[in-house]
Amino acid sequence: MALVRIEALHKHFGSNHVLRGIDLDIEEGQVIALIGRSGSGKSTLLRTINGLESFDDGSIEVDGEHIRPQGTDLRALRMKVGMIFQQFNLFPHLTAGQNVMLATRIVRKMGDDAARDLAKSMLLKVGLQEKFDAYPDQLSGGQQQRVAIARALAMQPRVLLCDEITSALDPELVNEVLAVVKNLAAEGMTLIMVTHEMRFAREVGDKLVFMYQGRIHESGDPQTLFANPQTPELAGFIGSIN
Amino acid sequence: MSDIELSDIVRNLLGGAAWTLGLSLTAFVLGGLAGLAVLFARIARNPLPRRLAQAYIEVFQGTPLLMQLFIIFFGSSLIGLEIPPWLAAALGLTLFTSAYLGEIWRGCVEAIPKGQWEASASLAMSHVEQMRHVILPQALRIAIAPTVGFSVQVVKGTAVTSIIGFVELTKTGSMLANATFQPFLVFGLVALGYFALCYPLSAYSRMLERKIHGSRAH
């Protein structure tokens, strides 16, 4: 049974029909790379999976939590779905350690000591154990993004959504973030990534999903699709990236 | 009529200034508390409190403070409530202050980037938890300077209450001017009194602003 099941999903922004019937099953431990031009609906699709974006029709189910156009238990859903953003979105008034601890304390109701230990081990996992007491503005972009990953992981999500998480980084900082994500993938974390890092998508992705005009235009094994795109749109997209 | 000496004038004005200060503090503290309520109504997700707060703000920002005081002072006696000038003054200034502070603070809350809401929502935090732990601590930092800056307006606003007969600095001044026939001297001293109250506040506000612009966050 799929961990994430998306069926016949539709969404409009005003008169703009941005998602035109998306069906997608994601198995536990899979790494999904969502690619496509801007405006193809890939970020919108990602954001519906944790309820940041509503939708008009269809259904999403994540590990038994149903998301409906109306009336979803967002708290239960978001305990299972973590998200990392392009702009990191760390809380600037809190240290790295406090950023990681905050939601574990108030949402997961962990005690202070347990939350601190967990935060330390999460920061260790992303290679930033010595930055526990640093504020976000004392960290590089790559370090901030790794703290954001640690913060999401501390909630022990079943799925991690990554929304262009290296797009705001200087080129020399991209790899340190991708290395962390690669480790997560190797550990069996289920990842859904909107990304422009095609090499990474090819190497780490289990499934490539190419979106075009609000639909899944083509999807499958990344190696195969990159080598042999079936549609002119995907061929054109790959050509324009490289 | 110069049997009133300068020292008498100054002593009386200092007494009036104490009332001005007391009224300012009362209005600022109570207005701040009421302003918090206005803020929360103004940013509520339910549209009803939001609209009510907006109407409240528009009424108090869209009419002169003097009219608000007249309506409270004379309006209350019309409905049979005799309220003393100090109470009408305190009530009027409190309402006035709450409307402005509520709106200033709303601006500060809305200045917090959308990403902060999205990140905290994605961590399964409820609206109240987001406000309490993520949004308000950041909004508070940027609110300090404009809030202190607005307190200057409250101090100056108290002068208007002299018209409904509250004996603060301005009212004391006009009584002294009538008695001494030295309006220039007396009102010069009154102005000096307001300046002495307001200048430290505006200087402090400027200093806070520099400090916040100089260092980001924490």
C-alpha cells in the first residue's frame, strides 16, 4: 500500500487551472524528483501534500491521514509530513538548537532534556553539532538549510517534502546540502523533491515525475527517462536545462 | 497683577505636569492592553472580529480626539451618567491609544515574512502556537520603536483633555495665564514641560530604531 496516494487532484488559482487531475502513488522509502518548468504546478502539488495549499477536487492520503478539500486534521497530517523550503525559513530569533527543539517541545510535548538531546543528535546528523548555539544569521546559507533539515527530521516525519531546497544557495554550498539529502535517501527516508538539480535527480531519485501544464506528462525511472524521453516536451525540458 | 511669583507659576505647572504624566501612563498602559485585544481581533481568521476591529480602528483614527472626548464626556451625561473629567479623559485617551497601537502592531505582525508562518505550520504548530512562539517574538522586536514613538502622541494628546476641564499641564497653564496676564511666559513654560516629557521618548525611540536596524534578530 502506497505511503502517499494522490488521486484525481484538481486545483484552480482563480481562472487558472494549475493542477489538472494528478494521480501519483509514492511508496515508502522512495525518492521522487518532481521536475518541470516554472508554472507547471510542481511546487503547488508539493504544497498540497502537507496542506499549505488547498485543492478543489480529488484526494490525498498520507499514511492513513486523508486530506480533503474541506476539514482536514492538519495537525495529525503535519506530524507525518515534514517540509524544507527554498528560503530555509529558520526562526531568526532562536538559535539553531532552539529551532530544532521548538516544535518537538510544544507539538510533540517532549521534555526539555529529551528535546535537547534529540536536537543535538539531529544537528549531528547534518554535521552541525557545534552550531547548536549559533543564530541563523551567523550561519551560511548551506548551514541554515541543514539546520532546517534537522528541524524537520526532529519531528520524525514519514515523508519529507523538499521545495527547491538548493535554489537559493551559492553554487559552492549546494553540495553540502545535497550530501545530507543523499544520506537521508540512503537511510530509507521517503522524499518528494521539487528540484532543478538534474544530476542529483538522476543519481538519487527512484522515480522522476515530469510535470507539464498541470499534469504529470511523463514519469518513471530517472536513468531511462533522461536517456530516452518519450515526449518532445520532456526532451525539450532536458535540453534546456543542460 | 505680579504678586504671583515665577516660583509659584513653576510649582503649579509642575503639579499640572504630574497629572499629564499620570494620564499619559494610564492611557498608554490601558490602551496597550486594549490594543492587544484590537490586534488579535484584527488578525483573527474569523472575519467577524476582523471587521469589528477594523471599524473600531477607523472610527478612532478617522475622528478628532477632541470629538471623541466630547462624545464620551457630554454623551455620558446625556444618558444620565455623570462621569468626572479625569475619567472621561482617561477613557477617551485609552480608546484612542488602543486603536492606534492595535494598528501599529498589526503592521508589525504582517511584516513577518510568510515563510515563518509556513515553516511553523509545517511543523504542525497550531495558530496560537505559531503566534506565541514564532510570530509575536519577532513582531515585538520591530514594534518597540514605533510603539515608543507613538507614546509621544499620547503625551501630546493629553493636552486636548484640558477642554473638558481636566486640570493637567495645559489647563493649569491657561488658568495661570489668566491670573498673571503673562501668557507668553506661562505657555512658554508649558511648552517646555511637554518637550521635557516627549524629547526623551522620541530620542529613545530613535535609538531603538538604530539598534534594531543595526543588528538583525536575537
